[in-house]
Amino acid sequence: GAQQSATVANPVSGASTDLLPHFQLEPEDVYIVKNKAVSLACRATPATQIYFKCNGEWVHQADHVTQHSTDRSTGLPVMEVRIEITRQQVEKIFGLEEYWCQCVAWSSSGTTKSQKAFVRIAYLRKNFEQEPTAREVSIEQGVVLPCRPPEGIPPAEVEWLRNEELVDPALDANIYVTPEHSLVLRQARLADTANYTCVAKNIVARRRSTSAAITVYVNGGWSTWTQWSGCSTSCGRGWQKRSRTCTNPTPLNGGAFCEGQNVQKTACTTLCPVDGAWSEWSKWSVCGAECTHWRSRECSEPAPRNGGRDCHGPELDTRNCTSELCSHAAPGVEDVALYVGLVAVAVCLVLLLLVGVLVYCRKKGGLDADVADSSILTAGFQPVSIKPSKADNPSLLTIQPDLSTTTMTYQGSLCPRQDSTAKLQLPNGHLLSPLGAGRHTLHHSSPAAEGADFVARLSTQSYFRSLPRGNTNMAYGTFNFLGGRLMIPNTGISLLIPPDAIPRGKIYEVYLTLHKQEEVRLPLAGCQTLLSPIVSCGPPGVLLTRPAILAMGHSVEASAENWSIRLKKQSCEGTWEDVLQLGAEPCTELYYCQLEAQACYIFTEQLGRFALVGESLSMAASKRLKLVLFAPATCPSLEYNIRVYCLSDTQDVLKEVIQLEKQLGGQLIGAPRVLHFKDSYHNLRLSIHDMPSSLWKSKLLASYQEIPFYHIWSGLQPFLHCTFTLERLSPSTSELACKIWVWQVEGDGQSFTVNFNIAKDTRFSDWLVPDSEVGAPALVGPSAFKIPFLIRQKIISSLDPPGTRGADWRMLAQKLNLDSHLSFFASKPSPTAMILNLWEARHFPNGNLSQLAAAVAEVGKQDGALFSEAEC
């Protein structure tokens, strides 16, 4: 009873504080494991009494085990006390507070309390809060295996096993364990393929999670192409091929096999040797004074070429003859006869020359003498002549041909089709030599077929099943050898069919289609991403004698060291094949691509389905995203939504979003922004800030919204958007001012300053319909080109042949900043035609003809003979 009522006595007045008891041993925190009791002890000196107090109540004296001794160094009494705590005692107050005990020591000078010692029941539950799961990852990809151990006291320690062996992050820099116990593989290696187990343990038990299998796979990669084999024939047309293997690297652990073909074939032609053969002998000459006459022949039927053998035998044959001149003529008479013959021949030649000159002058009398003047070329591009012409002979080059009627007749020569395997050979002449006198009839293309009739005819073809059914993203027309142009409005997509691309006498119905990306499956692997729209032009199998030019936008920030860009074409079997790698030497003359800042121009002699695909070579590679904000034009309720679209920066995707928002009744907020999205595997985050809190509040629970990296990088989803839902605090609020931040994790961000009036009805801005896209989707014949037909032919015939001082098509390419494509132009029968076709594709319909004329005139000035001939 004395212990229950004991109180702390005050120190005796004047006593030394050194006589207060101090603890040599204080009770410490302990855990009760299962049903085993635990012991608490304390020791103090000098102490006359020591008792334990647990949870505010004194422990009964009988429960104390006391031991007395004396401190040898000081001679002061020492008392040590122990008590035992059972599980039942702790569970008795379980849930109210933690169980604790404390020692109180007495001496003649007063009392001292020890620290509190907490007694807890130790346990470890069986079930993990989160266990690792099996994963299949590509080599060098980061892996995170989460593990949240079971609840326990004391908290469980976590370790990881790999194939039942302990994982030590200190021995492997590629592995570390987060404070949340997750196992992280920075870059997966083949050796990391194993079963991983999370192990949690404390003083009570040891628990194991289910094992998670990590499979590190390797996607196959193509080796480099072998050298082209020799031509299969030694004479004539044959084939040559090259091959590659899927061994760089070889696919492992279920990795994807390489896409594309492992063998490529191309046509080749070996020139056949032609042996020479003699022509017929000429007639025998007159018997001469030496009593001989002769005859000759030439090795020209055929002449030897391509290594063929020369003719064998003499080319001149002489034999003796007899005549009156040989046997009886006097020397004086012989000389007179010779001179008379020579004079007669000379007179005949002079008469023939005069007749030829008169005929030529009559035919060319309609052209000015100074036709080589560069101003005539400039005027030739204009609808009406600027330079005065002769009253009776107007210059053909100063009047633009009118091809508005069905059949028109023009003077001039048309370029014949050239053999694509040989360099174009044209006679040398000055820049604007007079037009030929021949007359040719050019037939204007028939009008384009009506939409219903055209689609009805297409429906009978097998390839029609893969084309869209609407006319919004489709253009079509009927074309002949004059060529023309197809355009899909407001998308930046067009197809230029140059003159003479369609064989004469044939008429083709051609279509141009933009596919929605969910309609066509384009498989991508690794770091590949779609950079352009998927476009079809056809029908397949059309024979073109000149390359058509397909123009479309792209979203790549081109840099040779950061990208590997390929042009893909879908085969008849439906597989996508690489037909061209930009920047590399083309393996075929059927395709070529010029990549510019916003658009690419594809030269193709085979129509089909095309797309531009890029593969990043480093994390510095970036795509252009266009970020556009829309919101409802009116707000009848308190809730208001702002929609943020993340688009590939091409016109076709923007057109699709605009059409969608028109249906939703949305209005554009501000001008779009461009964001450079890097291949850094980091997601895109969006957040809203700086809203007036007295007027608006955000209903978004998190601080930001996030779009996964691969959803954007793949490019297969046409657009992605997130919605910020706001709430007006008052129905009268009509003004909204805020900022929307858009950033890539660990990258630079951009902000949209939003400030507009909800009650005001805002229409779409004019920039949404570019001026260059206004017009008919199909233009047939000369109306599809800026350069008049005859002027075009004149430039081609003048600049194709090699000129003095380099004044030919090469200099024109340099003036137009196209000199990086000289090798491609030189591979075509008419390099100048390729340059003019590309100029038409890039500058229609707003191209400046005066600048083109000035460039052509500058090329002409490089040749001094040009102007000397014009002055004559």
C-alpha cells in the first residue's frame, strides 16, 4: 500500500544535488514475440528504492526483482530492479495507447525518473501490399519492379533475390533499390533475364512475394546490304540483286523479326556488242589519166559499237581501166575538162545554198532578231506582251497559249520521249533559239468525272476496299499527256502529273486520297515514328514515263545526325517496304524525295500508298507538335471546358480537328503554338494556373494531366487532347484569364496565356484556310501549271545540253537553291524538266514567275555567244 501512495519527495534543503539518484541502466524499447514475456531493467545510485510505473500505474512490489550492491569507486549504494511484461498485459490496453514503462528511483535527496520504454507486440502479416509482376522489356529499356512489403512491427526490411541469389546494388551499378523498396534496372541487359523475388523480414518472420519473371528481348535488325550482284545477262536486259540478313542483332527471347524484304532486285541492261559491217560499194569513178578508177565503202551498216569487232577488208578498191581520155587525150584538153567540171559543181552548190537561206528566212520571218533578249523570256511568262513586236509578225514567245478549248494548235517542237538509260543528247544552241516550224496539235484533257460516276467505277476494283468512302479527303480527275494536278484542300497534299508523264494516246483516271491513321495499319518498331500523313495515289499499276511529284507535310525537325528517315510504300500484298532512305545513295531510280522545312516532295514513277517514317538516332531528335486550344462558344451552365489538342504539325491533322470542333460548337482560343517533342521517353504534362480564385475554380483533382510518351511519339493516333474542367462561381462571370503550361518532363515548357470573353461568339480565324489551298481539287492541262507550255519547252531545249561556262541546267539548279539534287537530276533524260516540275510543285499557285524568268536570264548571260548571236 505504501508503494501505491508514494509521492516524489522534495530534496532536503541544503543537500547536494549529487546525492540525487542517477540511472546507470535505463529500460529500453522491447518487442514481444509470440507469447514470450519480456524483461525490463533499471539500475540507479545512490538509490534507496526503485519502482516501475507502467501506463501511469505503479507496478506491484511483488512483481519487482530487486538486487542491492555497492559502487566500488564511490562507495554509494546501487540498486537494480527487473520486472517482466506479458503479452496479456499489453493486449489489455491494446487500441487505447501504446504500452510503456518507466523507473522512479528514490534517495534521501529526492527522486529521479528514467526514460520511457515502449513495449510492443511484434508481428508481420502474410500478404504483400504490392508484389512485383512479370515483364517483357526490350534490351536497354528501363525496368521498375515495385514491392510494398506486408504490414509489420517492427517495419519489415526488404531484400531482392534474382534466381534465389541475393541482389547487391553495391556490386552492380545498373541496379538500385528505391526508398519505397522498388527494384530498378536502369538499362535491361540479356543477363537480367531471370526470376525476381521480393523478401520482407523482421524479428517475427520472413515473407516471400511471388516471383516475377523478367524477359529481356531483342528485336531483330537488318545487316547492311550486300553489294549488287552482276547482271544476270551478258547482253540485253536482266536482273541484279542484293540481300541482307536479320542478324544485326538477331531477334532473341521473342523479339520481333525484321520488317521488310531481305532481297532486292533491280533491272539492269548490258549493252550488247555490235560487230561492224560494210556498206555497199560505191559506183566506180571515171577512168582517170593514170588509167585507173576506184570505188569505196564504209564500215557503217552497222558501225561497230559496245566493243564489237571492226570490219575486215579494204575500204578502197582500185583497178585498171581504158578510155579515150586515158589513151588519146592531150594534156591541154584534159586540164580544161577538169576545170569545167569543178566550176559546174561550185555553181550548183551556191544555188542550193541560196535556196536554203531563202526558205529558212521565209519560215523564220515571224520572229524578232533579238529573240535572245532576256526581257522576251520574262514577257513570255506574262498573259499579254510587254515588249512591242513587229506589226505583221507577233512574237510567239510574248503570248501565252490559250488552252481553254477542247483542241488547240500551237507552233513549236514538243520534247520527244528519251531513253531513261542514256544521257539526254540535244544540239547546242543559245538560250532562246527560234522555235521550230513544225505544227503540233495538243488535246486538252476531258473534264473530270463526276464524283458518283468515278466512285462507281472504282468500286469494281479490288484496291477500292482500302480507300475512304467520303469525298472530303479525296481528289480525282481524268488526265492525258498534258498532265495536271490533284489537290486535297486545306491539307497541303497534292499530286503533280507533269507533261508527257502519261503516254500519248492514253487517258488515265487518277485519284489522290488522304487516309485517317486509324484506317491503315502501319507497323512501327523500336524508336520509329510516323512523320507524315498516309497518302494514296493511283490506281496502282499506272505506267508513267516521267516521275510524278507527291507533296505532303511532315513534322520532323530534320537533322542528319539525329534521324534516319525512310520513305515507305505499301506493296500489293499489304506489307510496308522501305523504298528510299533519305540522305543515302538511292538504290533505285523509281523514287526520290526532297525534304524541306515543312513539306516533302516525292518523285515517283509508280503510284501507290506512301508514308514518311523516321527513326531517332539519339534523344536529341524531336518532332514538331502543334498545341491548339478550343472552348465552347457559349456557356449555358456553370461548368466550362477548355480542350487542349496535341497534334502532329501537319495541315491534314489540323483540318480534322477543326472539322471536329465545328461539330462540337467550339471556338479557337489564341493562335496555335509549336512544341518540339524530344525522344527522351518523358511524358507530356499540362497544367492550368493563375485563374482568379474569386471567379473560377478548377475541378481537376491532380496538379497536372499527363499524356504518355509513346502515345505521342508513335504518331499513329491522329490527335491527343486533355480537358480542363472549370467551374464558374457566379453565372454572371463571362471573362476568363488564366495560363496553361505544357512541358515535357525534364524539358523546356511553354505557356498559353488565355484571356477571352465567353459570351462573345468567336468565329474561326482566317489563317485556318491557307490561301494556297483555295481552288479546284483537280486542274487538268496547262491550267495546272504556272509556266506556259511553249516557254517550258524552250527552256528545256536550251538548258539540257552542256553549255559554255556551265550555262546549262546545273546553273539553273544553283540559282533556285536545288544544287544538292544534281545527281538525281542528271539521272533523268531531261534534267531541266525535273527542275521545272519541282518548281511547279513548290510554288503553285502563288509562285513568282518573274523570279524564275530572272534566274533563267542569268543563266543565259553566262554564255557570251548568246548575245553576240542575238546582236547579229
